[in-house]
Amino acid sequence: MEGFLFQATIYLAAAVIAVPIASRLGLGSVLGYLAAGILIGPLLGLVGAETKDVQHFAEFGVVMMLFLIGLELEPRALWDMRHRLLGLGGLQVGFSTAALMGIAMAYDQPWNVALAIGLTLALSSTAIVLQTLSEKNLMQTSGGRSVFSVLLTQDIAVIPILAFLPLLAINVGSAVLPDGSITVDPDKVADALEDDHHSAGAADAAFNFVQSLPGWGVTLLTIGAVAAIIFVGIFFTRPVFRFIHAAKLREMYTALALLIVVGISFLMILVGLSPALGAFLAGVVLASSEFRHELETDLEPFKGLLLGLFFITVGAGINFELLFGDPVILLGMALLVIIVKGLILFVLAKLFKLHGRDQWLFALSLAQAGEFGFVLVSFSLATGVMPANVAETLLLVIALSMLITPLLFILYDRISKRMEDVAPIVPDEIDEQGPVIIAGIGRFGQIVNRFVQASGFQTVVLDHNPKAIAVMRRFGFKAFLGDPTRPDILRKAGLKDARVLVVALDDPAAARKLIAYARKERPDLHIVSRAHDRTEVYRQYQAGSDDIVREMFDSSLRAGRYVLENMGLSDYEAAEASRIFYAHDRVTVKELAALWRPGVEPGGNKEYVARAKELQKDLETAFLNRVDEDDQKRA
């Protein structure tokens, strides 16, 4: 117990000291965690062999991160990403593997060992990259979405790679021992398994059962495990959450969230699949659940702490004795991996029409090797694919490339500041011509009138407020005093020949009366009106208005665009996001207006609620598709 508390104190103290310093220096939290690991491991020697065990535990941070990412996606959104998953991600893994394999063969490695090296180094660090993208608010950019697609493809690719590596075996008899060490001595393997058998209990029995199954049995079990995750996620999570809710104990939500992640991880390992992939799949299944936000809130602290612990163990696990033995060669190998992968990524970015800062973000963020490389190296050594000296060197190269990654993000920040996105913002075309009647000359009507007149179109302004008319005339604008809802006033204003009527009255009832009358008299007239809220929007749609502008909507949309620009999106990306949201809102309001019932609260209208949920999913899908749409426009 004392030893555990001492080690926990060391890890937490190192993180608390190093990470804030690194963040203040603008280096990011990941580099701070890595530096903390180096400090307490190789430099001060405060932690030792237990680092590997801690690292296995800390890898749950990666699992939780992918589960939380899955909660942000839905199956429809994942399906829409299929071209980037298969195209961009598949080409990255294939080209990187081929290039790195060729380099390894040039250094006299056998083809099978070289292929194992290429497959290992082709994968990037999901933990470091996604954590840094989240910190820098880059996940929603075109480059960030492309990076995520490649990382997801790599995580999926781990499964066939693990299945393929044993076919490259050059010797037999090595194994990974339960304490994390590796041996090729058959007697040690037998002894280790015998000792572990007595301590593993039920878990060992479960693994032995799976290993005893024939090939077709393992395949069916694997398919069954994936199907079970989907089935349970769809049909059982809601009843379980309601059962937990009845207990009225906040900690039970946390316990259930951890149970989901840990249970899925064990099930995936049992059938030989990636626990991170299983967690991601579960997250996607639960993305449409009403308990999604509860899960995110409960797991976020664990995810952050475990990821930090994982980065510390990476730093602490660097073999400085081996590094100092030949630092130039080893550092050169790590830089060579980064350069080769970076060049391939940059070319792919151009092929898939990423532009400007997104190209650099895509190339620099994925150029390193990743944490799954540690797994593949250990597995390759255990199955006799890779000699011990090659494996030890490869582990160090992977760790060094991960250590360099935060510096690559700093380089991206420097490049990004010097680059300017030159993509133009395409304005909407003005296709309305002819006389315009503006009914109401308050703040809203004044701006419309000034804008339309400045554009060269004649307006006829009507208002029943003498003070408003007087102010207009004082500033040189022609306006007429009169009640716009009176038919005779409208006829005199030119309703018969007008092409557009702008209804900007403060009184909602008067506005609806005017809209209904104008629509009856002129079915072909285009009516633009102002509404206080969405309920008034529905009433005006039923009265006959064509375009309805909600108060505060456009200003709120513009404010949201400013937020996106200051959260890392370029002017063009923020403008496109604003355009997509605006276009979708127009469709949403029109569709929901048809389902809205006067006197019935929207929450009590089942058809309304169901369609609103579907439209919200469509909006999320539209934003995910924004990357591909932007690329096609730029091409």
C-alpha cells in the first residue's frame, strides 16, 4: 500500500508541476506530460519497472477518448465519412507502410521484418493527436476532420495487422510474460503461464475457452461480440439508465459509465479485437441516446487523467542508456520516419484537395508513430516476427517520434500564423427587382429600407406612427403616414404592381392580418416578414409569408460566426458553417411549420418532436459533410 501511494504521489506531483509550466510556455499539455515522465523516470529514477504496468492501465485513457468521440457521431455520420475512411485513411496506411518497408530493406532488414516495421510505424498516435487537436480547438476544421478520419482508419487497421503479423514469423517460442517482459525461452514461457494460471482465475478460464475454439468458432464469437455491443446499446442502455436514475445516487452514473467502457474493453480483448475500436463502436451506438451528455460528463475527468498518465509513462519508458549509446542514429531514424510520413501525408492532402493551413495540419499532426506501435512491436517479438535488438530500437524510435510531435504542432502554429486563407466568401446574388413596399419603419424596417434603396431599388414606406415617419423625413427618406393593414392604403402604395412586401410591424396580430390580406390579393407576391420567435414564425407561415426573419436570429448567427473564427476556424470555414446553418434552419422551420398545431405545446406534439430530432441529425450530418462540399467547390 505504501509503495502504491508513493508512486501515485510521484506521478501526480510530476504532472501538477510540469504541465502548467509547459502550458504557460505555449508547449501544450502533452509535451508537459512527456517531460514529467522523462524527469521522474530516466533522469531522477523515481519510477522503474512498474511503468509498463501503469502504462497498460493508462491506456484506458485512449479507450475512453474513442468512446467519447463515438458519442459525438452517429451511424449516419460515420457512413458519410466512408470515402475518407477508406480513401484517405487507407492510402495513408498503405503508402506509409510501403515507403518505410523500403527504407528498412535498404538497411539490410529481411522483407518480412521490414514489412512488420512498416506496418508498425505507419500508425500514428491517436492519444497525442486528438488531445492536442481538442486543446487547440482544431477538431472542427477541415484538416482536423481529415486527421480524425485517418486515425479512425488506423485504429480499425490494427485488427487485420495483428492477424497478419504471425504469418511473417521467423522464429517460434517467444512470448510476452504477465509482468510485461518478453522472453524467447520455452521453459520460462511455460513457467510464467503456469504461475499466471493460478492468479488469473475466471479471466484466464475465459481466455483459455476462446483459444480452444476452432477458427470458425472464434469468427462467430467475434461477430457475436460486436453484435452484442450494438444490441445492448440500442435496447438495454435506456432501461438500465432509468434503473440507475431511480436510485438517485450521482455516483451510480459514474459507475455505470465506467462499467460500459471497462466491460466492452474486456469483451474486445477476449475475442482478439481492439478495445479502443469496441469503445468507439459503443459510443456511436449510444450517440443518439438521451443519456449521451451524462456519459460524457462522467467519463471526461477519467479520460483526461488517464491520458496524462499514459503520456507520462511514455516519457518515463524512454531508454536513455540506449539513446545515449548512439543518439545521432536513433534521433535521425525518428526524424526520418516523421519526414517520410509527413511527405506522404502532404501529397495525400493535395490529392484530397485540402488547402492552406489544413494541408500543414494534416501532414504535421500524423507524421509520428503511435502508441499502438508499442503493442505491435511487443506482439511481433512475442510471435517471432522481429529480433529483440530490432524491437528495442523500434520502441525507442516510436517514443522519440511521439516526443517530437508537440514540437510539430508548435511548427504548425507558426506556419498557420504566417498563412492567410485566400478562399473568397461568395455573396448571395440579388435577384429581386421592381417596386418594394415596406410596412413598418422601426429599427428593423429602417435597416431594410436603407439597404434596399442603397442598392438602387425604389421603396414605398408605410407606418402608422407619426414620430417614426417624422424621423425618416428628417433624414431625407420619403415615407407615408398610414395604417399598412388598411386595404385602401395598400392599394395606393402600389400593391397591385409591387414585387416584394416587407412586413416589419411591431404588432404580431397586425402583421399576420397584413400578410393574409396581401397573400389573398396577390398570390404571386413575395412577402418578407419579421417574427418575434419561432411560434410566431409558424403563425406567419400559415398566414402566407414566404421569408420570415426571427428577431435576433441573424445577429445571433453572426455572433456564432465570430465565435467559430476565434475557436480556430478560418473566415471561409466560419462563413460556410454559417451558410449551412442558415440554409438548414430555413428548411427546418418550413417543415416544422407544417406539423405545428395552434394551442399545442411543441413538446406535446409527437410528430413535431420526432421530426425535430431527425432534422437535428441532418444538421449534424451536414456539418460533417462540409469538408467534402468545400473541397469540391475549391477544386
